[in-house]
Amino acid sequence: MRFEMKNLALLIIFNITSILLIGQHNQENVDYIEQKEIELTNDSSYWDNHSTFYFGFNRLKLYNWAGGGMNFTEIHGLANMRFDYRHNKFHWNNFINVQFGVIKSSFGNDGLWLKNDDVIELRSKFSRRTNHLWDYSFLIDVRTQFTYGYYTELDRSKNNYMDNFLSPIYPILGFGFDYHASNHLTVDVSPFTVKSTFVKDDSLSNIGVFGLQPGEKFRTEAGLYVNLLYTHDSIFNIKNLHFMTDITLFSNYLNKPGNIDLVGEFLTSYHFNDFFSLTLQGFLIYDHDIKIPKYNKNGIDPVYLTRPEGQLDPITGDNHYFFDYNDPNAYNYNINYVEYGIEDGTLDQGDYQGYKVIKTGAALQFMEYWMLGFSFTF
């Protein structure tokens, strides 16, 4: 997967470079420069805003239903906002993306609420404008989430969460160049970038997650940051068909620069009228510091971390790794609680009580979501 991700990241970088080189003399670029020169020489201020809000609710409830089925309830909302201000040589661009969704499914009245979407992303970019397609820029980018996240319902019932509010949070500061090919395409290249990882939750920081060592709460990396943002209100000349793609790449100069972090968002929305739309959204994330628990295809049965061949656990007799039940670092980890040899409800000599460790590893994360419901744009 690491080899594949390197190729994918390099392909994206190649495409970005091609856009920058090939698009230098497009008529759209020429028109953009002419408009920019007018703005640089007068004292007017310019605001360009575009925001999309969505809220949807889905519910299925079955009562004595002979055909079988599962009860289902979902609530989902998002706010995607962009504010752009220009005055002479000053350019201030802001992007706010907030999303949250919860889902509950069960065969009866039981069932647990689990979040299926949780994003807080804030980006603010300050630029000094020039007479060319390139500007000088300073970027602030922050990404985190609202609340607890769980991989499975079993984790939810055991309160074995894998993230929390501000755990993690990724603040980024970058100095570089901002390329505006047109009013639709913006590419920010920041060769002087500081990316940090902060985990506020003590239970998570104690075990070491998101690239942090056990006990650490904060980590800083220096590297190259590239962001591509493309928006269009009527793509393919189709009225009311909105499209947005936001791709971010980061490479650590000092630690395995070939392991490129990737965050991509894709949003296409067709508005039937002012308050009703069909939206397709996708998220693509890869970070080699984020270890994803491995489950079988059913999404329920874990793949356990095993010892080398021939090295069996002296108590349980199998080759799985365990944490002792009293180990405080065992909580909020990718583990399953197990008991061996307990027949009378008490722990006797030879009995075992502990946590079986689930195998983890870096993986490509992808989320696809279709939304049909109430929305409005301004």
C-alpha cells in the first residue's frame, strides 16, 4: 500500500504541475490577469462568497414485518462555506467545512448511535498580490472533529474510542506561493510549512496514536505543503451543477519524505431548486502515522496481532498478543476483551483475563456519501 500511495501522490503532483505549466497562456488566464491588474490599481474592495448548507433525515421503522429487515435512523448535516476578499494587493481567502452525521441501526429497539461523519476544517490564507498568476501567501489550516469515534458497535459498548474532540487536531502554518490560474482554480505551494499533531485526550495519548509516542501529546513536522482547490458553479456548462475538489499533500523533509500524507475532498451538487438538491461527496485520506485496525470482510471479526511462528503465549497457549487486564494502557486501544478458563465466575489459578490485540496498519481511507434532501446556497 505504501508503494501504491507514493505512486498516487506523485501522479497528483504531476497533474498539478501540468496544470500550472500548460495553463500559463490560456485565454482564461489572460482574462484573469487583466481583471487582476484593474483591481491592483483601484481602491475598490471585492467580495466573492459561496456557501452550501445541507440537512437530511432518514428513518425506517418496522413493526411485525413479515419480509424481515432492519430499523434504520440517520441524521446528517454539513456547512461548506467560502469567503474571498480582495483589496489592491491584499487577498484574504477563507474556507470553512463543518460536517456531522449519526446513524442507528438495529433489528429491534436496541442499537447504538454511531457517528458516520465528523469533520471540522478551517483554512485562512493571506496573500500579497502581484501582476502575475503567482502571489506570495501565508496559510493557516486546522483540521479536527467534534466527538468520540468508534470502529464497531462492540467498541462503542466498551467505550473503546479511537478519537475525540481535539484528539487529534492538525494545525498547519505555511509560507509559500499562491497560484491563481483563474477564478476557479487555486494552487498553494508552501515549501516552508510546519504541521503539528496534538492529542488532548489523556487516554489516547498514553498509548501513543496518530504518530505520537506513548505519553506524548504534541508532535511537530517540517515539510512541503501543496493544496489544490477547484470550484465551479456550472461545470460542463450545466446550470446549477456545482463542483468542488480540495486536495492537500504534505511531505516531511526530515522523516521519510517519500511517505506523503494525502487528504482529498470531492463534492458535486445539483440543485433542483433553491431548497432541494442531490449531492455526492467523497473523502480520501492517507497518513502512514494513522494505524487502522484490521477486520475481516464482515467488518465485525478482528484480525489479531500474532507472534512469530512457534512463539506461543505461556498462559493461553495460542500465538496472539495480549495486554493484562490491569494494564492502564490497555484502555482505548484496538483490542478485544477475553477471558480463559473461567467457569465459576471467579479467577482461579491458571485462569486468564486480558485484552487480545487487534492487528493495525496504515491504510487508504475512503468515504462515499450520497445526500438527497434540503439544502440552500448563497
